[in-house]
Amino acid sequence: VANLSTEEPMTPEVHQRIGSVTKTFTISLLLQAEADGLLSLDYTIDQYVEDVPNGGEITLRQMANMTSGIASYTFDEQWQDELFSDPQRVWTPEELLRFGIEDSPAFSPGTEFQYSNSNTVLLGLVLEQVSGRPIADLYREEILQPLGLQQTSFPNTDPSLSEPHPQGYTLQGQDDGEPANATAWNPSWGWTAGGMISTVDDLLVYGRALGTGEGLLPPEQQAERLDSFLTDDLPPNSADRAYGLGLGREYGWLGHTGELPGYNTAVYYSPELDATVVVEVNSDIAAGDCPEDKPTLSDSPHDIPCADPAVRVFRALTEALGQPVPVSA
């Protein structure tokens, strides 16, 4: 239901926070900028942002495919304490990155895979710098308007949701074990890694564009994206399940999951079926084979043995469509 108090139902028209599905928009802008000659994915981050550890070695490509080694600010315990002590706080990208950049790198660039929100926030700053435009304008003018996504938005620091919208329920940051209503929590901490809002209907259009490139990327950049999936020498990537340039592959399905406290989303496209599946759930409370120490605020596409709600529904739908994503994945 959209509201536990009123028992209003969820509908395809509701506006919901889509979390890390935002990353697919951000990396699409990065590939557009490459096509326009504004940057190369092989440029290093030190050309744009100072004081990033290993910045002279880390490429924009490594940040987009999560092999940079830059620590994610969302795994910093001090940052988590500050977020949950004041969920309405407005964060700037620079404040977020202070936590990720000041933490030690997880590994040398390009040698391992680790999902990090810091990567995509840094790429948002790069996009603003090379374009000379605010990121909200880039989303709107380069993706939302061309694809006709009229119900999708980037609220930046505005915690409100357009009507109709569901209430969002979470256990994140709740020491008493009771779900909290996170609907009005400020989304600024997600920025270009997780701050967007959309509807099922808009994401059905976008999911197909993401999988085919039509109306979103030139053929060369779409081919680059589809050739970017990491291999099993960078676990947990494999032939069946892999991450690439802001895009995941799950047994033939192309897309991404997303999570912000109270909201959980999955958007996937099957080239074989020419079918798009979108799931929006107004809870991020996981179930299944969950470890006791499941990381707070982890929405990595690889973290699905302990399945979030949207992933459980997505699996069921892929089974019904005849191209299943195994439960063991």
C-alpha cells in the first residue's frame, strides 16, 4: 500500500525516489559528454577535482564502472551517524566527498571492483565543470525532455514529492527496530548517485532507452556501454552478472536497482524479449538470506542474495516472462 494509515494502493502514477537508478542517468550524461568531445573517459579525475587519493591514476571510466578504489562516503560510520541524527539535513557534494576522499582507498585503481557512491558524485562535479551547466539542467535538457519523461525530476535539496506519492518506510538508522516514515527525509545526500524521482510509466520509457540507446546515446557510445561489462577476474562480476558503465547485467537483463531510505526500485530491459520491467516499492526493508551485518545504505546490484523488495518482485516477473534471474544470483 502507498500509505499504511489510509491503506491507499500503490499505482503506476505515484512519484517515488529511485535511488541509484540515478546513476544510469549520470553515466548517460558522461557518455553524451564524451560524444560531444567535452571529455574522454580515459582522462583522470585530478584534471577536474583536487585531493582525490590516486587522482592522477583514476580514470573517469574506472569511476563509472566502480573500479576506482575511492571509498564510498555512505559506508563511513561518522557520516551515517550524522545522516540519521538529522535526516532533514541538506548536504552539498563537497561535504559528502569529504567523507569518501578522506577515507583510505579500498584498492589500487583498476585492480578490483567496489560499488561506491563517491564515484558518481565526483562524476556529477565533472559534468557540471565541462558543460558549464548545473546538473539539474543537464538531466532535464539532455535526457528528460528528449525522452518525454515529464514525471521525472531531480529535486536536489527539495525533500518534497509531487502528488501522488507513497509514504516510504525504512529500518535504516532505527535502533529500536521499528520502521520509520522516511518520506520527507532530504535526498540531497544522494545527489548524482541517487537523488532522482520518477514514476513507473516514465521508467518504462527510460528503461528501454537505456537498453537500446534509442533517443539517449549515439550508437558508438551505446556500443561502448554494452561492451563495458566487467569480467570474472574482478569478482563478484561474472559472465551472467556484471557491472559496466553505470549499467548492470543480470542474466540477459540490462538495468539497475536503486534504494533510498523508504524506497526501492528496479529497472531492467531484455534485448531478447524487447521487454522492460519496472518495480517500485515504498519500502527498502530487505528479506531472505540476510546477514546480520548487512551494510547500511548498500544498494549495490551485486548485493541480492539478501533481496530488497523490488529485487524479489523483479525475479518473480522475470520467471513469468520466461527469462528468469535465479534466486541464487
